[in-house]
Amino acid sequence: MYCQQCGALADGPFCTSCGKAQPGGDEYPSAPSLNPQFVTESPALIAARQAAYREELRGVRGWLLFLCFVLVFGKPILCVSAAFRIFANPIWRHKTPDMITAVVNVLIAACSIIAGLKLWLVKPRAEQFAKDFFLVSAAVSVSQNIALRVVWGVPNVERFVVANLFSSALWYLYLTYSDRVRFTYEQA
């Protein structure tokens, strides 16, 4: 005989899978305890749990807060310090590739601060702006590498490109797939 509720083979007065009483099973007076994994939850309870999960993840905390710190403080400090080293060095100051690198670093630092503040303050479309920033940052890094290497013959710039590509890809994926990011900026 098969259970009318779950379709499993029922060998007595109660289904061994879901615990439902079977018709004609009066010969066994006591029912086994229900298996909790087969107890169904009401749609209202499921909706309440989903809402609680959303509220728990909503807000600039965890990795999202760390990303904001990186964008507002970390990346600008690195970019501006590299530009300052170029401007401060009298030998580098007169070389075109170094000056272009310095100006690009200052522009990347400014865009990084804007992206970080938009995320931190939960502005509309902040996550899209930050994703665009990471795409542009990676593209600038690659094109700058090609220009420095091919046009001006500057050696050993690949490691900076690889590091920038890796971090840009990592943060882009985080902004794309994170539940915290999705729930925080869905109403912004």
C-alpha cells in the first residue's frame, strides 16, 4: 500500500516517511512521532523568514563595509602616493609615461572615493557605479600596461596589472552575486 500524502510505500497504519495515518490502519493504536523534515511550513511563515533574512543582510556591514573602506581610503592612498612619488622625483617629472601614470592614478583615486562613498551612503545605483568603476579600472590598467610596455619600453609592469585585474574581478563578482549587496541597494 502507498501513502496518499507522499507516495512512499506504507507498511502499517502510518507512513514511515511522513507519518500520515493510513486508511484501515486501526490495528496499531499509537502513531509514531512525525519526522520534522516532512512537516510543511505555512506560506506566511516562509515569507516571514525570508523577510527576516533580508533585514538581517540589509545594510553596509561585513565585506561591503570593508569594500567601502578600500574604495574610500585604501585605493586612493596607494594611487595618490604613487603619483606623489612621480611628481616629487625630478628625474621622473620630465618623462611623459611617468606623468601620464601619475595623472591616471589621481583620476582613479578620485573615482574610487566617489564609488566608495556612493556605496557607503546607499545611494541609488551605487552598486552599478562601483561595478563600472572596477571594469574601467581594469581596462585602464591593461591599456596603461600596453602603452608603457610597447610605446615607451618600460619593463616589469605586468605584476601591477595582474594584481589590479584580480582585485577588480573579485570585487565585481562580489557586487554581482552578494545577497547583502542585492538587499541593501534594492530599494535605493
